Amino acid sequence: MRWYDIILPEPGTNAQLDRELAEAGVLAASYREVQQRDGLDAPGLLRIAEASGRVLFAAVSQAVPGAFDRSRRAATLESPTLGEAAHDALAGFHLVVDRAWLGLPWSWLHNGLNFLLEQHPICAGTRPATPPVSRVARPWMQRQLRAGFLVGDGGAQDLRAVRDQLQAPDGRLPELLFIPGHSDPQTRRLIYREAEAIADALHAGPGGRPLARLEVPAEAVTPGRLCEQNVVFQVLHFAGPTSLPARHDDTLGEYWMNRLLEETSFPDDEALAEALGCEGEVLGVDPVTSLLDDVCANHERRAARAAAGVPGGGSRDEVAGGPGWLLDDGPVAPETLARRGQLPPLVVSNSWCSVPELGGRFVHAGASTFVGPLVPLYSRPARHYAGHFYRGLGRGWCAGAAAWHASRECHRELGPEHPAWLSYGVLGFGSLALQYL
């Protein structure tokens, strides 16, 4: 496939562009207000996305004349051939924008007749689509460049023909770490269904061999463990609540009290309790006592944070860099993960509004590509999107094309009026693919 760069002026150099992008941001903010009033999948949401997308399209077209004209002479990137016409014939638009504009809903670009996402993958980043060719380039970038020159049997250059030159048959596959976010037990069950969907999507790859291996940890992923191990993996997939922001006390309060008897009635099997997300149950300790101890410990943590001047419900990590991923033992920010070692090339955060909240920070911290929701959505369409996204990646599609494929499948399965197909965005390098990791 081919990526077309659209390089926007920096903030402060084009007053009209600045005003129109600010207007698009205001319209996008009203999207959440309508969701709170009418529901997360209200039909009227598409009208707001269309209005915001028209403003974005007009702003880009004014700043870069002929930006979406594919016949223009522009900086482009030709991704290596896969041998699938559905992928190889795609033309995607890569918007090069300032970091302050990464959180805008670029997937909503609308030309007055249609959303561009219906036909074209869309990606936004702070650098052009072509990965840098230098000593600072990441290994996947060098492999992608080399893939364009590989030739298989009979002169074929598709992925099936050259795969063994990219990934040795007896070599170690890229590893994807599935990170379940902190949530109430009911949401935790849904989160692990997402892991099942990803495993199913990655099961079969080109030639019957998967392109990556999924790792679902048996033990809780704590902030410290994640900081130690994130450098071992090539993909991080965080799964958290997508309809509301996660809170550290989601399992407490009135909801927790109403579910206390149900939680303590689970079979006394440690593996089953872990899989079902029954938190606080310790082998050899009365489960009710253990859960009540957790309540007291949480109260003491919040009291200590208040005494230290840290806002309630937060942590020093959050104060320093804003919200991050909320794990069972506390939050972890992108900046913290980057300080402990280089972030994996691909980060997927299937959690509440992760593109505007976290996307720019992950890219700035070192992730090559970031994928996540632009707006709140229910867990079922979010899980479907994740499955389709990894099914595309598992076939060798690049991240931008796989995200486009997932949007198309959600559009087909849930209907054109359901907003899920417009609910995700891609930041960074849309050309990243599993076979290069």
C-alpha cells in the first residue's frame, strides 16, 4: 500500500488553521456530552463526527492545497507487497502534525460526502510516514526497508515468498503482552474475553504460521513488573474499561458491598479465582477477612496520599505526567515505562479515550505506533474491534491498514449508524507490521 504525507504548518504560523482545528476540537468535545445524555451508541453521534470531520477536512485543505489529491507529487511511502490486493491497493493519508494536535479525531475527516476512513486508512504523527534511515532507527524500521529488496522463489516478493527471510522458521516470534487493567470483577471477565479474541485472531498467519505470540500472564501485572518486563515484548496490549475511566476503588463502595457474597461464593480454586478476577482472596485466609483488609488498606493509601498533598484517587505518577494505565496495584504512566527502558514499537491501549488521553504521550515516550479509542464506547464493540485489528495484523497487514480493516468490519457487523467504526485512531507509523518486529 501507499502512504501520502500531509504536512501541516506548526501552531502559530497559520492563524486560520489554528482556529479551525480548535473549532474541530470543541465539536469533538460535544460528542462526549451527547453520549452522557443519549447513550454511548446514540445514532446522533455520527452527525457530530461528520461536523467535526468537515471542519478538519476544510482546515487541512486550506493549509495544504490538494492535500488529498493522490495524483499530486508528494512524499510517499510504498509498503512492501503482501500479495493481498485488499491491502496492496490501499492508499492511506498520514498527517504530520504538532504533538498538541495528535489527540484530534483525524479518523473523522469528512469531505462533505463521505468519511475518508470508508476508503482510506488514516494515521497522524509528528514525523513523516517514511521511517528514518539512520543509526537511531529502530530494528523494525531497518527490517521493513530490507523487506522491499527481498526476493523469494521464482522472483516473488510477496510476504509468503519472503517470510522465512524475515522470520526464520525456528526463530523466536515477536511477543505480545496482554495487560488487564484494574476494574471490577464483572468488567474483568469481559477483559479476558478480549484476550481470547486476540489469541484467535493471531492463531493462523501466512503459510499457517502465526506472525506473533500472545502472552497472557497468570499473575497480576503490577507497575513494577511491567516496568521490568516491557522491554522483553514487541507489542503491549492494555485492556481496560472503555465506557468510563478506570478508578482505583472500582471494586469498593456500594457496588463492592452488593457483590461481596457473590465474590466469596466462587469455588476455592486459585487458578479459577485469578481467571475470573476475584481480587483479594488469599489461599488459607478467610475470603471475607481478606477483602475487608483490602478495603482498609485502600483507605489508608488514600489517607496517606491526602497527607502528602497528592489529589485523591491519584498518585505521584499521575500528577507528574497525567493519567496512565491503572493496574491492580496502582497506576503507571508512559513516561515511567520509558524511563525504565525503551517502549515496545507497538502499543495498543483499548481503554477509555486512550488516543486523546495517552496517545501523544506514548509516542513522545518512544512507541513507534499507538492505537486506541478516540471516544468512549461499550466493551462489546471494543472487543470486536480488537479482534478484527489483530486479525489484520496476523495476516501481515500494517497497523494503519489493520485499523482500517477493523473499522470496516465493525461498520459491516454493527451497521453504518453505530459509531464504533469511527471510534479509533492510529498515531505514529501506520506502516509498522508484525513481520518486521
